[in-house]
Amino acid sequence: MEAVLVLTIIMSALLSALAQKPHHCKSPPYLQGKLAVDFPEGKSMVYEKFYYDALEERIRVVAVGKEGEHDVFMDRLLLFREKVYFDISYHNKSCIKASLDATFTPIAIPLDARHRAQVVLGSLSSPAQGLLVNNWVGTDAKTKANYSLTFTELGCIPILSMYHFDGVGHFLSSFFDMVIGIEDPMVFVPPDFCFSKNLVEWKDGKAVNFFTAIL
Amino acid sequence: MEAVLVLTIIMSALLSALAQKPHHCKSPPYLQGKLAVDFPEGKSMVYEKFYYDALEERIRVVAVGKEGEHDVFMDRLLLFREKVYFDISYHNKSCIKASLDATFTPIAIPLDARHRAQVVLGSLSSPAQGLLVNNWVGTDAKTKANYSLTFTELGCIPILSMYHFDGVGHFLSSFFDMVIGIEDPMVFVPPDFCFSKNLVEWKDGKAVNFFTAIL
């Protein structure tokens, strides 16, 4: 009887230890939020609003910012299943349609990423004053970029992503105002004028994951 | 009677509007935590552990890191009331004592800082997945440095501080694992060997606030 008790205690201790180890998590399938992207050597800073649907494999990104002295604006809808993306201009009521030769990669910690640290942003001394996050590092197999990803422990929400491309520099994306869900599913439907004569078709495939797609 | 009711509603609406406006907050008087400091142009990265006592006006900072190829280590105790600081080396059992010609500035949002944004790090869609923070910007009157400070909305806990000194660059400090309180008050007491013959006395005053003291 005593042996069974000891075994139970050891087993439950082992299981709880396993449960507490941070795991390579995947973000919720519907997500929308904002991000600030800092380009290498502070050359430009871009604010983006994005909408992410991992079930239908669609991403919409609207970016505004400055590149040196120039204003930057981009409104892009990526439809991975249809292997196509649209650059939309409501101002001109025109569209650029291009092929998208990439498989959809969900927002997640890559399986070969190495867990570096679990930290609290702010403090857990009082409620709503801190956030438990994990930091993971690794090298992207395709692009050879070194990355550092910081996601929340609960919910697997991205907080910070850093990609370093050799000879180019650091791309730092800070995520904020994230909402689980999609407020308006119409953001994934190309506007009517994308099917009219104003459509320009391109053929340039590019391989992307979520974090490089938003750069 | 109706007029009183209307007045009450107006007053409570006004008060709640005032209460919701982010205010120039001050951090709790006892605080300990860690920070990562990124020096200009990524030249060096330093990890620090700090202890902060705003009532007795004392700060202890232990820093380890790299400056280029060199390892950096610093263990400094700043006693603002006594107008003195100690650089402590447990390895050599030696101490450097120097005068500290500065008034203590508590960790707080300066009164002339401008509120830039309130954002959620992560998401408020589920509990413990997000953190409400405020970002403030301004120019330090003494050093003329432009700064950006991000503190939690609840509890006024520092999350990120950025100081930009003209001709030098950005100093970015990320705070984490913050605890309200002091685990061991002995961190503010200089070790015995700081009062022995191994003490070296310096006389170089410098003006500091918390964020520049930890650089």
C-alpha cells in the first residue's frame, strides 16, 4: 500500500514537472492586432494592423510608416490556399494581383527553437501588473535568419519577434492590442475592384512565414 | 430632486473620465527586479539585478555583461542620503567609495512627460494573456536626453525605458521579473570590508536619476 502511495507521489511530481516545462506552442487560429516594426539601423519604422486566420490560411496586413524621408503605405491580402496575394489601393480603386508560391506557416514557436528564458514583464506581485512570457531562439531553416521570439505563456500570444538576416540586420516587431477572434471577416475578401479591369497581374512567388510576411 | 440626480450623474461621469485618464504615476517605494540594457549600436548588452528603496533613498545594482570583447562586472550601492556610493568587489574583498552629488529621483513618470499611447501587450481576450501599459515621451531637463518610458497602467511598474543622448545614441532598458518589496534588506548595507583599509576613496560627483544611474 505504501509503495503505491510513493509511486503515485513520484508520478504526480513528474507529471507536474512535465506540465510546467514551456512547450513549443501555437497561437489561436483567429487573431488580430497591431505591431510596430523597426527596420535595420533604425532606417524606418512601420505600424501595421493585421488580421490572421489560420483555418482558412489568410492574412491581411495594413502598414503605414516612413522609410527615410518617404511615406510608406501598403494594404496586402495574402490568400495562401488560392496561392495569390493582392496589393490593394482604395485611393486609386486599383489592385495588384500576384502569385504566392508559399505554404502557410501558422504563428507558432518552431519545433527546433530553443527555450532561452521565462520571464515576467512587469510584476506578479499584484493582479494585472505582470505578464508571464517565454523567449525562444533559433535559426530559420529556409532563410538562415537567426530569430528570437517572445510569446505569452498563457494563450501563446506573440509579444516580440526579432529576425536577424546576415548582411541586412535586425527586424524587430513588437505586437500589441491583440484580440483573439476576427471582428470583421470581410477583411479577407478582396474588394470588387480587384476583379475589374484595374487589376494588374504579377507573377513573382516568394516564400514566407507569418513573421517574414509582415515585414 | 431631479436636478440633484442630473448633477450626480454629470459629476460621476466627469470623475470617472478623470480617473480613466492615464496619470503621471510613481512606482511602489520598494522594488526589485532585473533588466537588460542595450547600449548604442548594439555595442554591448548588460544584464542587471537591481534593488530600489525610495523611502531610504538607496539603490543597489549588480551588472554583468559584455562591452565589445571585454566582460563587464559592476556591483554598485548608491546611498543618496549619505551622498556616497560604493563599488564593491567581493572577489578582491575591496571597495571603492565615492561621493554622490545628486538628489534622489524616484522611479516615476516625469510631470512634464507627454502621454503617447495606451496599449495592451499581448491580449485582454483571456485572463493572464495581456498587460495594459502606457507609453510616455519627453525630454530630460538636465541631460537634454529624449526619453520614452513604458509603465504598467496598474501599479506603475516600469517595462521599458529608452534614453537617447545626442551624439551617443539609444540606451534601451527592458525590465522584467519585478517584485514589489525587498527580499533581503541587507543588500543596502555595505559589506564590512568597505570600512577597512582596502577602501579607496574617490571624489567625483555625478548627477543621476534612476534610469541613468542604472546605465
